[in-house]
Amino acid sequence: MPFIHMLADPGMNYTLNRPLLDGTAEARIKEIGAVAPRIKDYESWHTVWLELAMRAEAEKRWADAASYYHGAEFYLPAGDARNKLYDDFKRNWTQAMQGVAGYEAIAVPYPGGNLPGFRLQAKGKEISTFIFNGGYDSFVEEFYAFLLPLTELGFTVIGFDGPGQGGAVRQGIFFEHAWEKPAKAVLDYFDLEAVDWLGASCGGYLSIRAAAFEPRIKHVISMPFSYWGLDMTLKQMRPGKAQQLVSLFKAGDRKACEALIAEERLPSSVFEWCVTQGMHITGTRTPFDFLTAIAQHSLDGILHHVKQDVLLTEGEQDHLFDVDWIHRAMRELVCARSVTARIFTAREGGEQHCQVGHSALAREEIVNWLAHFYPTLRQVPATTAQAQPTERPARRNVA
């Protein structure tokens, strides 16, 4: 089953699809579908997801409850109410994973506390260690089902919440543009000398930034790619307003910036969420301070430091990112050992942000790409995702 359309608002409809496991979670689809008509705005969204979470927890459906608590907290501003819902999420996730073979909870020491996550041991002979981080809004646990099949192929998987994410931001560890810092912490903690690295959503920027300054990353995947921390927020503004905001911001006009942002913060809009979530993960109290913090996330003058093999992906109908950002990256990755770009289409079901609705397609593309470097992966039997018609990626080798 492909990406599901239940809500008129593209942002909320996308977020609603995230816990549906590529349309294979029939019970969740039925349960969520029954209450979706009640969702009209962010307030009703919170009410509906909290009801689902509490019912699932009462019925000891721990994994469902965890996912629904994540939904309930998703659009809330920073504060005690949101943090409590994270605690509810974590409690249920811990219950769901209790006794699951091969699952190891981790806490990597880091200034201000720790970077929480999990480690999944490779099945059979280990090929490599595969490290994952999310982006602007994810909890690393929601990618568990996406990452688990990699262990069957011989990858030991480490997924973690970095600064500004999941359990790290609840400790006051706020978003960090220099992602080589948490990368170093993870690599040092596990004493790793050569790894593959995947960053999802805004983590696509983070993974490339880490690779630029961390040579222990040998192959890096940006799913999808973004160049500047402000790009996603600017994309959500009405025509002409993004350019105006950039001009005011670069001029340092706090008052005019705040006024324009207030004008654009339409209730329950994706732009409203970008600003609210941005202040949450950066630990800022005003939109202008959020802009100042997130603007540090930039690859300007950085990409020539990347010397690894790179895979860049995007969905052609991504509502958060612009497919054209890939082209700038390819022009500037002049020192990379190789660069592959893969744009997923609606015809194959991978058109959404991070290929929600068919994320197995993205995983299989990643495996196919990694097979260039690990020959034993070429013997992996084709899956349903591999068997579907796909356009082959454009590959550019650079000296």
C-alpha cells in the first residue's frame, strides 16, 4: 500500500503516515483511519493522538502506544507538557523492546548528559558498522523497523539521538551544526575505525557535515540532502516572503524579522511547525534567535572537505525539501571519491520526504549502492522493493 491520503493538510497528512510502516501495519491503519476525520488542526491532532496512546497503553500494546505518544507530542511547543509525553513514549518503547533479542539500549557520554539510542548486532559474519541519525523532529526509535533488516545482511547498526533530538534535547543538549562532534563521540565510544553513515531528513545535512571532518566515515548517505538550515523553513513561506525574510535576517533587523514571521505563522501550518519545532530543538525563545541558531547549519565552503563515497537521495514530491538542492551538492562535492544521486518518483512510490509510504525502496537502494563496496551484498536475493521498476541512479565518479 503506498502513501495514504487521509488529511487535507499536507504536513499533518505526512506526519500521520510516519507510523504506518509503509502501509503494512493494517491494525494501525484501521485504528488511525477511524479517528483521522476528527483532526482539523494542531489542537485536535494532539487530542486524538493522546487518546490513541492512552488506550494502546491501557491495552498493553506498548509499541503502538509509544508511536502514538510521539504523535501526541509532535506539534507541541517546548515545555513540561511535551517533555512528559516524551517520557510516556520512552516508557512504552522500553516495554515494547524488553527481551527482544539483539536489541541493546545505549547511552553515549556527551557534554551535558548522553546521546541515547540502540545497537543491533549483525546476524552472522559482520560486514561493517552502519550508523544512523535522524534530523529535525525524529526519535531514533521510529527508524528501528527501517534499520533492522540491515542486520540480516551483516551490518551491525547503531542508531542514536544526537544534540537537539529525542532523548538528548530533553537533557538540554541542543541542536549542533558541527555534527562531527557527536559523530566523534559515537565513534570513540564504540572504538570504531571505519563505518557507513546514514542521516535522514535534516540528518542528510548532518551526515555530510560529519563526513567532511570525520575520516572514519567511509561511505555516507544523505536521505535527503539539504544545504542550509533555513532552507526547509523558507520553503514553507508564501511567494516572495522567503527572499524578504533572508534580506531582513542578514541585515540583522530583529524587529522586522519577528513581524514577518508572525505574519507567516498561520495556525496549524507547516511554517508554524518549523518555527515551533526549531525553537524547541535549538533551545531558543524567539523566532529571530531560532533563525540565528539554525543558520549555522550550512555547507557553504564545506563540501570540498568530503572525500568519501556519497549517496544523495530525494523524493520528487517532497513537501519539505527541494529536489534541486541535490544539484548544488553534486557541483560542490568535487573531492568526493564518488557521488551518486537518486531521485525517487511517484510511479515507484518513493516520491515523499524520506520515502515515507515506501521506505523499503530507499533501504534497498542504499543496499544496492553499498554493494559497490561490499561484494558479498551482491548475492542478496531480490526483494519486492528491488523487483519494482526503478530508474537507475545517476552516478558520477570524481578523481
